[in-house]
Amino acid sequence: MTEGVVLALTGFAMITAFLVFIMTKRVSAVVALIVIPIVFALVLGHGIGTGAMMLKGVQQVAPTAALMIFAIFYFGIMIDAGLFLPLVKVIVRWVGDDPLRATLGHAALVTIVSLDGDSTTTLLVTVASLLPIYRRLGMNVMIFAVIGGLCGTILNLMPWGGPSARVAAILKLPSSVLFVPLLPTMAAGLTATFALAWWFGLRERKRLAGRVVGAAEAAPDDEALATAFETDTWALRPRMIWFNVALTAIMMVAITFDLAPILAVFMTGTALALMFNYPKTTDQRARVLKYGGNVLNVAIMVLAAGAFTGVLSGTGMVGAMAQSIVHALPPSWGPHLGLVTAVLASPGAFFLSNEGYYFGVLPVIAHAAEAYGITTDQIGRASLLGLQMHGLSPLVAALYLKMALLNIDLADFQRFAFKYYLPITILMITVAVLSGAVPSGF
């Protein structure tokens, strides 16, 4: 066998080993990302040179790791300071006893709270504030699950969302390069989701017409909402609400219009948020310590992914695998790899974990696409268009928490949600192609 064939076969064996180990949960994703490439690099005879490959990969993903660190800190500070509390109470009061307002208010609340990138926090907040209204009005709880899931997965396309951060790290791309071209796609997905929420609300309003309901509940107090946000009431800073709103708005504008590097925006925002909300150094230290665990988990994952791709590239395995795919594909398929990747992202995200799909499969596809003039960032964006279906995957731990809190069966939810998730996924792929974020090849 030629050297290229050996490298390709070894690379596919390494990817397979990685997928098997993390899907069977023999080891954690971090351990697999570090140990497996070392073993395969040593088998190929690279010896101590393996360390240099790993270091190069880590250096390339370091900016993404730093972005995730400061994004988590910033939104953690905003949650602790109570940025979202007035919004939650306003929406709950506005909803009242109207099913249509309930579905629209729910969509708005999930969209805004999901900015922090933590789906669990968003779920707890919406369950605490709006699920009692759904139940009191007799509304279908499946609707609650669908609206929350769609809005949350679309917001996961933000640069600090888990999937986007993984793609940026594994493909060594600036986060803004991935995110900004997807803005029309996100807008289309959210518009469709709000339209669906409107339709759900009208249908529920008609179904429940004339039903006698209990007295409207008061909006949750600060203590109840602080519990839902998993923060402490003493950390709330109600007098700083307008400063925090203005700071967050300025940061979002700077990120959207690429006025400054995203990392610089979040570093500056985090420093200002700490300085003005918690002037005492002891309070600042408490905020840092509170989110230190989450930050460490994310940073380790991203840096381990860098080591993994560093070995994959440094040994020549990814190039050999890409060449084998190019030779195996029918020539007519090559120019359409962007669209093919976008279409296959849904089953890929459903049947594989995020780590398995983005760290194991995506680098090979991206390298193969280069032979047809399709850039890495285009493939990266295409790979993110399966997030809605990932929200239905039985491999998502947060989904089981949702099912438990809503007291519904996973299979029933999947059957109910699929007919709504699929059209919105198709719409977002279409908009991504028409806007040029993903090339179709036609």
C-alpha cells in the first residue's frame, strides 16, 4: 500500500476509535481527544514530534477557548446581577390568561434568555415562570417543549454557543467569520418559529374558548426567579439594570457589525460588568469562583480539540482521508459538498454527539471540500444547520431534564416535534444558500 492509503486508513481508524469510545462512554470526550491521537501518532512513528503537533493545534484554538471563557463569565455576571429578571416579570404579566400571548411570550423569553448559551438555565427559567400558566390554562405542554427547543437551538448559533465554539475550534476559524454570514439564516429561523408560536396560540385559544380557569398568578418574585437562574438574591443589582442593558446592547452591536474582535468585546465587557456591578474585590472574586468550574470544563474541551486536530493535521492523516473521499465521490457531487454537508448535518447531529460529529467527522469533510474550492468557513456554517434535529437527539442529556420537568415521554415529543422542526430546518438551509453563507454548487 502507498503511504497515502496507509495514512487514510489510519485516520479513519482513529476517527472510528474516537467515536466508539465517546459514544459508549468508555472515557470522557476530553480524555479521548488527547489520548487517542497520541496513540495513533506513535503507531505512525512520530515519537516525540507528536508533542509539537499537539502544541500547534492548541495554539490555533486558544482564541476560541478564551472567547468561551469570557462569554461564560459575562453572561454569568449579567444573570447574577438580574439583567433578565424585569423582562421575565413583564412577559409573565403581559401573558395573562391568553394562550396566544403565552406562546408568543414564551418564544420571546427563550430567545432573550438563551443569549447566555446555557440551555439548562433557559429551561429552568421558563419552566418556573411560564409553565404554570400553560398548565393553568390547560394548554398542550408539547407546544411548550417545541417552542423552547426551536428558539434555543437557533440561538445556539451565536459565537459562544457550544456547537459554534466547537466548529470554530476544530476548523481554526475566527468566530465572527462563522457567525455574521449566518445572521439572515438565524433571522429566518426565528421569524418562522414566532409564526409557529402565533399559529399554536391561535389554535389553543380556539380550543380552550370558554374554559374556566383559575385566577391569574402574580409574576414570580425576585427570590423565585433568582432560584430559577441558580443565583443568589444578594448578588442582584436592580439599580444597575439600565447600565447592564446598555452594555449588553453595545456589545451585541459591536459583535454583529464586527466593530472589534469578539474576544476583545467580551474581555472588555466582562471587566466593566464586574467593576460597576461588584466594586468590591471580594464580590468580584466570588463571581469568578462561581463560574470557574464551567469555564474550566469549556476551556479544557476546546484546547483538547486543538490537540486532536493538531495531530490529525500534523501526521497528514486528515489530508489523506480527504483525498480518499474526493476520489470516492462521484465527480458531479464535489461542487455541491456545501449543500450536501448542510443536508447531512441533521442526521449527523441526531445520531452523533456534538463531540463525535464536530471533532470526528467535520475536519475530514472540510479538508475534502477544499479540493472543490469550498472554503472551510462555508463547510463550518453548513455543519451547524442541523442543530434543530440535534435538539431531538436522545444523546442530548438536557433533553431528558426537559422531559422530566414537563412530564412527557421522549418518543411522544419526538413524534410531535419532528413535523415542525424539519420545515424550519429546510427553511434555514434554503436561506443560508440564498444568502451565500453556504454554497450550493449550482
